[in-house]
Amino acid sequence: MPASRADPSGYRQNGVTLKYALVVRPSFGWKTLLLPLLTFGLILGHPTHSAASTTFDSIKFWTGTGTNKAAMVIQWNDGGTPTSMVWGYRWNGTATGFDMLCSIAGTTSIKNLDPQANSFSYIGSDSRLAASWTEFGFGNALDSVVFSYGGNFRTRTDWTTGYWEYNVFGGQFDYDVYDSDWNYLETITYNLTGSYYYSGVEWFSSPIGSSHRNLIDGSWDAWSFADNFVPVSIIDPTPTPPPPPTCKSIRKVSSADLEIVFTTTINISYQLESKNDLLAPTWTAIGEPWNASSSETVCAVLINPQVERQFFRLRQLP
């Protein structure tokens, strides 16, 4: 039923957030109008974080597909709330911490200091989140992380007032230890089983980069800004709510067909529903649920000439 329009930008949402479209059929023919956005539960901003510790089941924003799960935490340490936020990532096979960041952030850009070298960018699911890196000879350094939502703007920039510390939990890798004069001492193996519960997380400041850190089922990664170059502890993160869908347009395609265009979030599941009376207690599903593959989805609806008016909503599924 939905037909996706190509759009490289990611856009994400969660909660019970609804967008209504009212279609009226007067005697002189069809006309359409849009009602204001109606919301049940929290749409913009952040949900109230309960005293219970975060688990994978409480994460609202997931991207990727597969049987393995990992979580990514961003902690700005800027005095804003929430202090830290968490997203979820699914995959099969092999994936790194960098893969998870690129899949979640709407834009991940990597610039090279050499003007003759190529720059790279990756498109992920959450268009509100952007990460910027600089490529050096020894590897890539995270410069800034930006999160923009509902008129709010959060960002911290690396190497001027602090740096982004990379913390990990779960997985296995080897790393070398050196003394203060950079003399090699030994090689240590990090090896911990993952956990779906934040209460079981033991953060470790990673001695390896995110592109060399292989995820396992139950892994957690955290990017925490060390203000004034002083690392701080990661706190229990708040699940990030995806943005709500919005109705961009509605038009009559033919005497039998209606087209409704919604903004959607890649990899989020939706269900189109309708009813003839807005005060009626129940909604009727139209077609089957689907996973959005684009930031814009076109829904084709058959017009019932026997119905005077009809209301539609796009509901995001858990």
C-alpha cells in the first residue's frame, strides 16, 4: 500500500504519535483539508525517565535489521537534559562501533586535512543527529556531535574545550600497554559478555577506535564529551524518542483513488488507519503494517463513494 519516495535523509519517530487527515465528500465533489497534528503521549522533547534502569526493551529508537542488538549512548555533559540519550542498533554478521554510529546518525561526515583527498559522508536513520570527523594519518577523530529537535540545539565540539571519549562494554579485543615514555609493556585482552540491561554495564574507556571495535550481541558504546579534558562517568541514559510523522499532502488522484504523503522514519513500522467519525472509539486498519524505507511515504487509499467523510491517521508501531 505505501510507496516510498527516494530521499537520502533519515527521519525517525516513536511513541503513539498520530497525524490526521480529514476527507470530506460534499455533493459537489471531493475536497480535502488537513487537521492539526493530534498527539497521544509525548511527541517532541524527551519522555520522563523512570527510576528503573534502561534495558534494550525500553529503547524506543532502533535502526538496522538482524538478530544481534547493541546500544549507543551520547552524553553531552552540557548542563542540558537529558544528560545522556540512547539509541538501538540491529545487525547480522560483523559490525563495528563506527557502523552503529553511521547507521543511527542522520549524517556522518569525514573530512580529510589534505584538500586533494576525498571526503566521505554516510546517511543514517535519525536526521536530528549528526556527527563530524576529521581523518588523520593515524585514524579518524570525532570532532562534534549535534542533536537538533523541536527548536532545541545541542552540540559539543572536539579539541577546543574538551574531547569526545569513547567508552565500550561487551566484546573482545587486544590492546597494547605502554609506560610514560612509550615503551611497550604488555598486550592485554579485553573480553566481556554483553548485557541487555544497563545495570549490568561496566564502562571501559576504549584504547582502540570505533572502526576496530567489533560489536557483539548486548554491546554498549558511549560517546561522552570530556569538558575541559576531564572524563566523567556515564549515567543511565534516557531512551531517545523518534520524531512524529507528519502529513505533507493529500490529493485526489482519480475518482477512485486518494494519495496521502507522510514523512516517515527509515526502519520504523507504521500502520495506516481510518474511521468515519472522529469521536468513534476505534480505528480500522487499512492494509498491513510496513517498515518505512524512506523519509517520505506515499499511501494510496481507495475512495468509498458511500462514505461522506473519512479520517485517516498514521500510527507508529512499537
